[in-house]
Amino acid sequence: MSATPDPPGDRDPLVVAAEAAVMRSLVDPDHALQAGRFVLSAARRARNPEAEAVALRAIALADRELGDLRSAEHHLRTAIATEGAPPERVAQARLSLVTVRTERGHPLQALRVAAQAWSHLSPLDRAKLDTQRAVALARLGRHQEAIASCDRALRVLVTAPGTIDDRRFLAGGMLNRGLVHSYRGDWDAAMRDLTACLEISQRSGLRHLARLSAANLPFLAVRRGDIAGAFKHYREAEDTLFGFPERLATMRADFAGALLAAHLPGEARAMLSLAVPDLEASGAHVALAEARLKLAQVELLTGDPHRARQVAEQAAAELAAQDRTSWLPLAREVVLRSRLALEPVTPALVAELVACADELEYGFAHLAGAAALRLVAAEAALAMDDHPTASGQLARLTEHAEREEPWAPVGTRLTSLAAEPARTPEIPVPVRQHALALEASLQEDATGAFRAVRNGLSEVSERVETFDDPSLRAHAARAGERLAAFGLGLAVRGGCAGEVFEFAERWRAVAAASHACSLVAPDRVRAGLGSGALVEFVADEDALLAVVITAERVVLRRVGDVRPIKEAIVRLRYALRRRSAERYNAPQPGYDDPPGLRHADEPELGTPRHGDEPDLGARRQADERVPAAPRHAVEQDPALCSPCDVGNVEAAGLEVERLLLRPLLADLGDGPLVVVPVGALHTLPWGALPCLRERPVTVSASAAAWVHAKELGLARRGDPPVVVAAAGPALAHAHAEVASVLACHPDGREVPAHTRAVLEALEVADVLHLAAHGVFHARSPLVSGITLDDGSLMAYDLLDTPRSPGLVVLSACNSGMSRTPVEGAPLGLPGTFLAKGSSCVVAGLVPVRDEAARALMSMFHELVAAGHAPDAALAAAAAKTGETGFVCFGAGDQPLY
């Protein structure tokens, strides 16, 4: 036990100075580092082992606050080994070593260090040690013990004398307990503890600890459903933690886990790409292993199983070295799923899938994760015609099917991978119903299979409708995506157009949950089409199908193979980009974009492994944005881009038309066309197809979304629209374009190209026109944006706006280009505007020249003001100007005047 302190006048001045450096490390680590080194030198000259040990601890604490964990551990071990140091000083050094050892990847060793320190500490210091033990326990998945350790510590600390060190541990205990509550999914308790930590830290002048508490707000905001608020907290935390790379990296990794839980893997990957290098550099091995596991999950979700396997195997090795056995099945699950995507199915692989599912279920009570993986194992067994194994696994999932179990979406798994091990007491309904559907299908019971799918999707839909936030709706709905895809496959094999349409819509409702609407019957679609047609494309493995709905009938057609259509779209986009560049006699976009192009800072269709992550940090001035890495115009075999075809837009357009629409032309008639795309068709500039020139075309996330947007447009008709426009920076013709636009509309007005002004305009405008550079991030759609004078208007900025104009015109290239990790509608700019209540969004899919955009948009608004519907106005303006890169999203068939 520590001795009674000497009266201040009798104390060794070197020890007093060393203790002052310890206290200083909490509020000013740079100054504490210098002071500690000075005292250490003096203590060694004076041969004062107590002052030497305390000074070494002060240096270590400052190192830790500054993110240098290796140096912190070195100085703490030196303090522990200081010959002649009093036992209580050695124990205090061990107390500080507990957290450092945990953060460096050895939580079990940290608990042993804590046990060595216990007997030589005072009751108050033991309480402080308990706050540190809680961190190690939490990292080992022993959450209940961690909370008990914090509770025990806080009961002592709230009555402590109140030195800055006491207040620091009191606030730190609140912080640690709050984080454990968040791991357990108790968001309210977590927020209470973090708020208390913030209040204590601010009141005590512990600015750095206050910053750490605030740094957890992005994570909690996402988990509580506030995506827009989470990014706001992130920008603030990034500024706050600047200069503390290890703390900043840990915050980013935690935020990434929350984004992954909200089914925003692209945004999570962007965070992890920033966090992992800094965690490696700082030696924060525990956080690094967790970040790698999250990155592996993201890589698999975004379509790179090879990279996912590499990263998961590295994470597994690091977790094993840290004795974190409760995490290992999660890493193995990613490895096995990656192998399933990369290798032929073998009996050995099926056996490993079953074994991993058993380990998740029995070893660590990940019942939801085990159920999802067991379903994968059953499907893999069926692919090998191993019906006994498949039936055995399905029976495990359906043995309690008669019980109506509650269901809620699970953490950050691929289907249920959690960032922290957690207990989930039930099999998720979509998994159970998928298993029932598979069992019925094996018995040739199509009716029973469809019934199981419908029942499961109805349950998912009920949960989806309880969330207002698009990303949280995606989180709930995508748990049933595989179930919906299975139902769609059943319908395709049955060959009934009505059933294919029904299950295509059901699948889109869960795959693109931000646009989920009540399902509509074909008759309701036909009633709104008039003389037009709706084409809903459906991918069936390597084939592309289309359901065509007209006033007369509903038919199912086979379009062709997916691969040649996708390649033809790539060639068309490339040709359009090259034409825009050649008109300026400038280098090809993707390397050095000419200044006259309204460019995008993202590659077209590829997903390069490096250099493609958006800047998710604090909002920067437009002229200070971090430039993107060199962009390849396309990401595919260069042979596909030979000059003989890609240089000719007309030829490329005809080729896409031949492959994609010619099989359907007899059904389409010559009226307006509504397109519901899938896969690469999201990136197709439809107006570039010769047969669609001058024909109104609208692109929608689903038939139900089109009906909903159309009804919104009808409800808005009445008084003349309020028109607002803004011109972004670095475009010679943007202000002239805005002037031309406003001249077409009575009482139209221009607002400054500032984020706040534009967001305020959303609350009053019926028509919003933005002439600016566009930034599209294919892997991170929510950080797509429009460049304004004070930075970028990001898609996530729109999530908490109360309303959105009926018509939004984004006169920027690639602002409408959509690509998502799973098929379905984007959460990019057009999708976000539509999800917030816009009826129609006009946006560009390819680079467009500044002067050409002005000409196109001037003519477009003249026609809209003259009473033309937006889709018809865009078709006519594109035909006259030759600029075919813009697309009408939503429902564009309602005139504004």
C-alpha cells in the first residue's frame, strides 16, 4: 500500500516536479514531455530513483497521449525496472502499462500486469487500475466483467479528493464504460456515460480527454440512426484530434465499424484506408487488428474477395497473437466466404463452413452469424448435390420455424458480422424463411417456397418502414436481400412475367431500401404510363432479362448476356468522355482534365485498390481539395477500347442499342419510356442511344419508386414554381448559365454557392439548379457531392433536410452516376434527393463541357417554362445541342407550368 504523503514542505522537489509532469501530461503532453525529460536527467544525476521512476512515467503518459505507444511502453518498462524505486511507484507505472499493453495488442498480458500492481496500490489507485482493466476486458469480449470493473472504480472515484488525476480517471472510467455499453448495443447508456465524461473533462480543463469523448460521437450517432449528424461530428472530431494520429485513427476505425453496421461499406472503406496506416505507424495493434477485420468485411461486401481473404488472414494472425479467441471465428468467416467466391465448392470447404458456423454458435454464442453462415453452407452443399449435408443444415435453421420470433438487424456482419462479439438470441427471420424456401424447393413445392419468401420479406418490410433515415432503412432491409434474390430466381425459372415483376420489385425494395415504397401491381403502373412503356431489367446470373409493361400487356423478354452489354456501355462512356476532351483539344479526362470540363474526382467503372478514397475530413475550400490520384478512363481490358469503335459515339451508341433495346423495340412503342436499371445499366447515358433521341426517358429505382415520385409531382402542381439557382467556382460559364436559367422563370433568384445558403434554399424552392463541378465516389456514394465556394455539398448533408424541391437540376458531370456495392438504386446525390421527396432529378453521367452545359440547360429551362415536362424538355434539348450525357431520374413526366 502507498505510504501517507509527506507534508508539501518536506517533499523531495524532484519528485514534486516529476509528479507535476505526470499531471501536465493530461492537459499538455508536449510540455509534459519536455518537463519529464528535464526531471529525468536531474534525477539520474542526483541518483534519486523515486523521481526517476515518476519522471519516466510522465514521459510515457505524454508519449501515449501523442500516439507513440512504442515509446510509452519503453519508458514504463524502464520505470518498472528502476533500481531502488519505491514499490508504490513501480505499481503506478504498471497501472499505466495496463492500457498501453492492451492497445499494443496484448490484453491478457495487460491483465497480468494489473494483477502484479494490485497489492502495492492505495484504494484510490486500485480504482484507477480498475478503469484500465476494463479496457483489457472489453477487448477480450468480457463485457460484463468490464462494466463491473468500471462500476467498482467509479464508486470510489466519485468520492476522491478531486485532483486533476482523480478527475481524469473519473472521466476516463465514464468513457470506458460508455464504450463497453456501445459494444453491447445499449446506446442510451453509452450516450449518458460519454456525455458525463465530456462534462467532467470540460469542467476540469482536460481538453484532450474531452476531445476523446467527442471523438466517439460519430460512432454513436450512426448507431442511433443519425447519419448526417455522424458526419458532422466526424468533421469536428477530425479537427479536434489533429496532431494526435493514433487517436484520430482509432476514431476513424470506430466510425468505420458503425458505417459498416449501417450498410455503408464504401464510406467505411474510405475511413479504414485513412485509419489503418496510422494505426500501423503508431503501434496500436489492438485497434489495428480490429480495423483490418472491418476492412476485410468491407472488401468482401464491395466485391473483392481476393483482397478480403488476404486482409482477413492477416487480421486473424494478429488476433491470435493477441489471445483474442472470441474474434477469430469472425475472421475465419470472412476467409471462408472469400474462398467460396474464389474457388470451386469442395466437400472440404463445405465442412469448414459448417465447422465455423458451429464455432460461432456454440463457442461464442453468435447465433445470428452462425445461422447466416449455416445457410451459406447449405447452399454450397446443394451446389455439389450433397443433399444430406444441405438438409441437415437447413433442419438446424427451421426446427423452430413454427415459433414467431422477433427479429432485428444485426451489427456489422456480412450478413451478421459484428464489430464486437455479442449475444443474439434468435435466428433472423430472413435466414429462417430462406431455409424454409430452400426446403420447399428441394421438395418441388414451388407454392411453399414462394410462401416462405413472401412471409420473410413481409417481416423485413415491416422493420424497414420504421426507419426514416435512408441508410438505417438499408441496414434493416438488406438482411433480407438474399431471400428476395432467391425468390426472384424462383420467379425467373417459372417464366411468369407477373411473378418476375413482383419479385424484382420485392428484391429492389430490400436491395435499395432508401427508395423502398409500397409494392405496386402492374395494373397500377399501366394506369400511369399512358402511351408510354416501363422496362424493368433483371439480372439472372449471366443473363439479362426485361419485364416490359405497356397499356396493353406485361411481357417477359430475354435481352442477352450481361458481359457484352456491360462492355458496350463501357465503350460508349469512353467515347463520350473522349469526345468531350477532343472538342477542347486537350488531354484525355482521367489524367489531366481540361479546365473547361465539369469533372468528377472518381474513376468511371473500375474499383482501383489504391488512391480512390474520398476526403471525408473537414470541409475544405474548393481550391484546396485534395486532388484525386490519376484516373484511368475505364477499368477493363484495353483491347475493349480500340480507337475504331470507342472514338465514335454514334457507333458505340448503336452497339448498346443493338444489344440492349433491339430485342425489346417491338414492345416499347414510340411513347415516353421509364427504365428501371440493374448493374452497369445504372451508368448508361440513355439519351446517347440513337433510337431514344428526342424520346422522353426517365430512370427510376423501381416501378414503385416511379409511381411514388409521379404522385408527388401531381401533388405539387398548382402555383408557379419557386426557382433558385447557384453557380459554383472555377467554371467560366456557370454564372452565365444561372442567369439564362433564371431569365426563363418569373421571380427566380440566385443564391450564393455556399453550403448553408443552398441547404436553406432546399426548404423553399420548387426548382433548384446547381451549375458546378461534380464529385462522384463510386465506392462511397454518400460522399458524392457538388463543389461550392466553401467546399462541397455532400449527399450526407441532405439526409436531415426537412424537404427537397420537386425538380433538382445538377448541371455537373457524373453527379448522377450510380454504382453501389450491392445492386439497387444509389445513395448518391440523385438517390438522396429523391429519397428526401424530390419528384425528378436531372443529373449528368459523363463529363460535359462548361459551354455545352450552359447551352443545354438554357434550352432545357426554356422548354420547362413553356410547359414541357422535364423528361421531354431534356430529350429535346439534348437532341438539339448534341449533349446526351444527362439523365432524368425519378418521374419526369409532370410539367411544372
